[in-house]
Amino acid sequence: MNLSNRTAVVSGGSSGIGKAIVSRLHAQGWSVYTCGRDATKLAALARELPGVTTAVCDVSDRLAVRAFASAVAAAAPSVDFVVSNAGGLCEIDFTRSDLAGLDLSAELRNNTEGAINLIAEFLPGLRAASRASVLIVSSGYGLAPATRAPVYSASKAALHSLSKSLRRQFAPLGIAVTELIPPVVDTPATAHHKVPKLSAEKVAAQAVDGALKGLEEVRPGAVRFLPMLLRLAPRMAERVVAKT
Ligand SMILES: NC(=O)c1ccc[n+]([C@@H]2O[C@H](COP(=O)([O-])OP(=O)(O)OC[C@H]3O[C@@H](n4cnc5c(N)ncnc54)[C@H](OP(=O)(O)O)[C@@H]3O)[C@@H](O)[C@H]2O)c1
């Protein structure tokens, strides 16, 4: 397939899973647009992958996402692939933390609202493509929550639900919605977390290939068994995931 005139937008492409997705699409000849909050990281990405277009944009800020979408639309009237990847995890122990001093809803804004903003603002571009795909990066913690990350897990459970509804709404438009549900992946965000991890490149390859095939879900590594375990032995499955 000739992908040289196909356009992809990836949020959070300056690091980790997003960067691996950007690299894969760039190597396949896509025109790739990505965003993040840190201009220095984006400049480093643009040097490493010439031709990738970067923009400073906080996805939790709808107007900033609208400006990003307008800039992309000026260069590329249709968008074939939107990847909502930007996000992060905070470990919040509600019983021990100084809750008064914490921003408790940052993950809901960055992970959940960020995905909603991105998809909404790029929908005109997706509709202009003859066939388009959306990839939403949630997490295994969206299926069964981690005790160490309650708000993060809730933010990803919301994305799991969002993916299902949007899949049904977008089907008549010819826009496929794929949810990437990763286990722990080796990225700068998990450097401190000493557990077995998948490589970001492997996860990106599975995710991009799965989304372009129109799969509903891509569940790399051990997460591929999670829905079945949650049906067969829900308490045991929840206990195992809770500790990871
Ligand atoms: N690593 C894992 O184990 C794992 C597992 C399951 C799911 N995930 C999900 O995968 C996604 C990527 O995670 P990662 O591990 O690759 O993290 P990462 O290495 O920290 O990369 C996160 C990327 O998102 C950007 N970003 C974060 N918040 C943003 C915002 N509000 N607006 C715009 N850009 C933003 C970051 O750039 P700036 O900081 O410059 O904004 C960076 O480019 C996240 O949604 C995460 O929840 C990760």
C-alpha cells in the first residue's frame, strides 16, 4: 500500500509508546503530526525524525487542541489516522497523601478529557478521509484497577467505555475505533517501576498494525488473557492486577 500521502496525528509522540508509534508511521512513509507540552522534547524528536511535524499543545486544553487541528488542516485537509496516546500516571495513596496539596484530577483531564478533545477536534479531518482509523491508548488498569493508581485507573476505564461507544457512533462514517490496552511497557514513565515490561516498539507495531486492520482491541502481552480471566475468575484476576 502506498502510504506516502496518508496523514496521521499522534498525541504525545515525544516519548515512550507515542514516540514508537510516530517512528513506525514515519518509517512507513506517513505524514506524521504530533504534539506534547514540552518544546525541548518535541525539538529533539523533530531532529531525530526529519519530516515529522511537531506542535506544542496540551491535550487537556480544548482550544489548544482546536488550534493544533486547524494548523494540521491547513496542511492536510484529511486525516487518515488519529492516535490518542498522550497521558500519564500518578501514584496517589488517598490514605497517606496530603490530599489538600495534590491536583487530584490531572489524570482525568490529561488522559480522559485529552482523548475526548483530540478526537472531537480532529473529527472533521477524519470525516474528510475516505476511510479512517482512531486508536485510543487506554491501559490494562482500565479493565481492572491498580491499587497504587486509583485516579489513573478510573481515567482509563472511562477510555475503555468511550472506545466502545465511539466505535458504534463512527461505524456508519467509515471510521474504525481501536483500543490499545497495554500491560506495563518500558518507557521513561515506568523507569522507576521494577516489574517485567514489554518494549514500546513491540507494542507500537502491534497497535498500528491492529488499528489499520480495523481490530476493535489490541491487547499486547498478558493483557490478552485479562478479559477471559475477569469472566472466569474475577476476584483472582482483580487481585493480581491490583498489585502490579
Ligand atoms: N508505559 C506503560 O506501562 C503504559 C501502560 C499502559 C498504558 N500506557 C499509556 O500509554 C500512553 C503513553 O505512556 P508512556 O509510558 O509512553 O508515557 P511517556 O513516556 O511519559 O510519554 C507520554 C507522552 O505524552 C505526552 N503528554 C502527556 N500529557 C500530555 C498532555 N496533557 N498534552 C500533550 N501531551 C502530553 C508527553 O509529552 P509532554 O510531557 O512533553 O507533554 C509524552 O510525549 C499514556 O496514555 C499511558 O497512560 C502506558
